[in-house]
Amino acid sequence: MSALAAIPTTVESERNDVAHLVGDVERLEMIFDGWDETARGAARAYGLAIEALNGEALRRLVAALKHDPAALAAMKSAVADDVVYAVMRRHGIIKPSLTERVEAALDGIRPMLASHGGDVELVAVTPPAIEVRFTGSCDGCPASALTFHAGVKKAVEEACPEITDILQVKGLATASAPNGDTVRFVSPFALASGGQWHYAAKIADIPEAGIKAMILDGEKLLLSRRGSIVTCFQNACAHLGLALDDGEIENGVITCPYHGFRYDLSSGECLTAPSVQLQPHAVRVVGTRVEVRLQK
Ligand code: FES
């Protein structure tokens, strides 16, 4: 237990920095993990006892203040703070929000959806209605209407009786481009990259479940498409840098025509040598246009 002496403790000026406080907890937990079971049990019990004491103090504080309208209003306002909310929730002093209850209900049916290769996403909570969207193989599946009524609707209505309308949103998430066009898909890489968006192709120019090779601003690119989801990679195999566009495509996987490296076109992940991948470029679909932001 002398390892405790090595813990860099949070200095006074950082006491209110949540990241540092969480870091202290994580460092302590790593040390506890190295202890034997008896010592770990004692540390756990000590932590729970302190937590129970804090929880009781918070409950008494709330009980003492809640009859004062001004104090009650101040407490409600304080709960808007993420840390206050998390601690109060942990101690059961405030009830889960409607969104949390809906998410918990959806979590309950996710294993069933996952067994069919799908998932469900909560799009909006606007009591008495919520909007959900099926993703993965549930999206567009002929059985999804049945799944929706039998699974999602039942689970949500049981957990949240105040929700009476459950609407299924079709298709992918949408957002608006600055010029007002609808952006149908934005690559997950887009936020992490800078630079300009360049027009690359019309979405219809990329065959469904296929690829289109092209040169943009001197870069050899490989666009691939599944529905409205477009990905863009450097057209260069991670093995010897040769072009991939003559490769065979099957079930979203392209095989390099030269030495057989296989790549998942949705992520660029190399299935043959998982330590390498295709170089991705950020891509978005605006209306019917596919735009690419090159990572140079
Ligand atoms: S160049 Fe692609 S596998 Fe060798």
C-alpha cells in the first residue's frame, strides 16, 4: 500500500477541476486493482461508506431546503450543472430524466435488435412523442415495422407511460449545409479535419455497394457508397501503395488485385493486416453532390 505515496495528489488550485478529480479516482482505482482481495474489499467498503455519508448529507440538505420556494428554484437551477446532476442522480436524489428512461427502455431491447444485426437510435424526445430510427440491418428491413411495434413501442410505453406517440423516422440523420442544402451524411472524420470541401462526384455516379476511382486536386481517391453513406479513401493499398480500383468487391469488402489485402470499405480497416488501414478523407453528401475534404 506504500504505492499510495506515489499518487500525484491534486493541488489546491486544481481542486475544482473535474478532470483532475476524476483522474485522481482513476489512479487510485488502478492502485487498488493491484492489491489482494482483502485490501481491495476494505478500500471498496471505505469508499462506499464515505459515499453513503455524503449521500445522506445531500438528502438532508435537500429535505431542509425544498420547502423554501427560492431555495427550491436555486436547487433546480443548480441541477443543470452536469457534475451536480451526476452526483444527485448517483445518490438517487433526483429521478432519471425522461430521455434517460427512454434510453434505458431502448437499451432493454438492443440485445434483441443486435441479434438481427441492427440497432435503434433515439432521435428526439418531445413529450408526449418520441422519434426513433432503426440503424444497421434493421433500417429498411421489411420486418422492422413488426419489430418496431412489438419491441420498441412496448418497451418505451411500459417504462414511460407519459409517452403515447412513438414515431419511426426513416433514413439517415440529416443536417443543413450553410447554403441551405440538406446534408445527408457527413464522414466521422470530417470534424477532425480542416480545409475546404471539394466537389468530387454526383452521388449517382458511385455505384450502389461499389466504388468510383477518381483524381481530385492531384490525389488519387476511391469513393465507395452504400445507400446515402459514402466513404472516401486514398486509392493506395497499404501494402505497396498500388491502386485498388480493379479489386473485387464483395459484401462491402474490397480485395487488392495485386496481393490480396482485404479492406472494409465502410471504415478503411485492413482485414488482412489489422495494424494498417486505408488513408481516409472526410466526405459529405450535400443534396446529390459528394464533397471531399482532403487530408494532406
Ligand atoms: S499492393 Fe495491395 S496487397 Fe500488395
